[in-house]
Amino acid sequence: EKGGYDHFMMKEIMEQPKSVADCLRGRVIAKKNHVKLGGVFNHFDDLLSAKRIIIVACGTSWHAGLVAEYIFEELVRVPVEVEYASEFRYRNPIIGKGDVLIAISQSGETADTLAAMSLAESKGAIVLGVCNVVGSSIARNSHEGAYTHAGPEIGVASTKAFTAQLTVLTTMALMLAKEKGSLTEAQLSDLLTEIESIPSKIEKVLKSNDSVREISSLYKDAKNFLYLGRGFNFPVALEGALKLKEISYIHAEGYPAAEMKHGPIALIDEEMPVVVIATRDSSYDKVVSNLQEVKARSGRVIAVVTEGDVLIPGMVDHVIEVPDTHEVLMPMISCIPLQLLSYHIAVMRGCNVDQPRNLAKSVTVE
Ligand code: F6R
């Protein structure tokens, strides 16, 4: 049942080339310039004319929402707000006709997310669901939506559902961008071709499993971890920190790399491992200087870099290479080494990876 792996989490991490491909199947066909999510057909015009898109979710799904905010704003030029479902529902939110709310949930049963949806609906907004579990409450209670088709996720720590959420949300953005004309034909066709190559690029990252395991063995006894990223990779830093916290019980924080100097930098010494996502994108130079700030204070840096990077390896303690891709798609790749890192550290600490203490797969309490 665990496909030869010791834990469901590892099985699910390893499944991602397939789950992302399953999620794209029939929805993106680059050579035909085809991009379509069947599930948002009836409300496509509402989505297209939305004054504002509001995304609500919790936990890892909220991180997928944050990436989606950057992607929608970049590709579709529509304002997006991302809210924790629990905060949204308790503060008399300004939402109504003309707004579209997208609820993201692996289980489709998260109580706060469901409550946020019904609040939005009662105020006249269109509500779309992005869920993994077919027939779940969130799927049934939305006007329309799209399934992530990642297959059952058993490990409590969400992995393949996260990359599938990114896949669906990016596909949605590309579908809107195509209709709206907010991208040139060449840009659209490049992105469609590139998204089709993500499964094989994830496959490549998974080959670094052994070297990530080795790095993990050096840091398994750390008391704290810091994760830094900028732009599209900022939410990935948050997600990396959450993964480590929930399964290894090591305190970890994710931060936008540039915010480090406004506080967390005080924590840095030779005892502090800092994971920096430093792939080659529009914020590369800035991230390199952030990483130097960490090294100057004797922090230990594990950097996720674009393959072929010749600068960063000379500056940091460890590098994990990932294939290059368009920066809007990078989170689907850059999150993978962080999943592996948290998995190995948790296993080495003897933690129950698939069923961490105090956590449940569906959070049906408010
Ligand atoms: C993290 C994790 C939780 C969930 C959160 C939302 O690995 O599993 O943070 O992401 O409870 O759950 P869903 O997506 O089912 O609404």
C-alpha cells in the first residue's frame, strides 16, 4: 500500500511527477495552444470580469493560495487577496457581487474554509472550489470548481496535494490570461510548453533524494530552522518551514528573505541552519545578498539553486540543484527538496512521519 516506501509521505512525494501530469491531463495541450479547466465553465465569465479574486484556505493550501496571488497578478493583472479562512470569516469582510472567492482545500472538509465560503456566498460572491477529495463538502458547496486529481493523500503532511493545487491554480491563471489577452501569444505558448515539462523536472529533483538525506543528517538535531525566499518562492519558504515543524517538531520560521534584516537576523549564529531558495529569477541578485548577510553572521546555509549556478556554491554550506523553469512555475519544483528535507529529518529523529502528534488530516473543528 505504501508502494515499497517506509511511509505514505515518501510515496506521495515520489508520486508527484505523476500527480502533476494527471492534474494537467486534458487541461493543457501546449502544441494546440489549449488551456481549459472544464470545471469552471459556467462561471468563467464571472471569473474573467471579477473586480477582485479572494482566496481562502488554511495551512499548506493557504500557501498554495499565496503563490496563486503572485501568479494571478502577474499573468492576469487582476487584484487578488489571500486570507486565512478563519480570519476572513470573523471580521465582517468586504465582499459581494462581482467578487469571486476561490476556496482551496485538499480534504474539502476544513470547517473554517467551508464557513468562509458560505459567508461569501451569502454576500453575493461567486464561490469556486479547488479540492482534492471528489464529492467533499467544499466541492459540493461551491458554485463550480476544479479537482486537483492528486489521488488520495494519506500522509498528514500535505505534499502532492500542494503541487497539484499549484498546477490547477496556474492553469486557471493561464486560461484567464489567454481569454483576457494579458499575455502575448508567445508568452502564453512558452508557459504552456513549460508547464507540460514540470513533471519531468520534478522527476529530476527527486534524484537528489540521497544528497538531501545526507544534508538532513547534519542538521537533524537543530533546535530551529529559518527558511527564506522572495517573490514566487516566498510562500515556498513558508511551506518548507511548516513541513519541518509539523513532522519533525523542530521550530521553523519562513520569512521573505528581505524581511530578515528587520528582526530574524538577530537569531542567526553558527547554530542556525537557514534554507534559502535562491533560484535564478528576477530576485536572484537580492537573494544572493540576503544569503551573504546570513553567512557573514556564521549561519549555516542550505541553498536551493538553479542547476549550473556557479556563484552560490562558493558562498554557502550546501546546495541542492533544481532544473530551471519560468519563475511563475518554480514553486512547483523548488518545494520538492524542502519536502524531502523535512521527511528525512523527521525520520532520523524517530518521529511518526505519517501521523504527527496533535494533527489530523481533516480539520473539521472551527
Ligand atoms: C499541512 C497540512 C495542513 C492543511 C490544512 C488545510 O501539511 O496538512 O496545514 O494544509 O489543515 O487542509 P485542507 O487543505 O484539507 O483544507
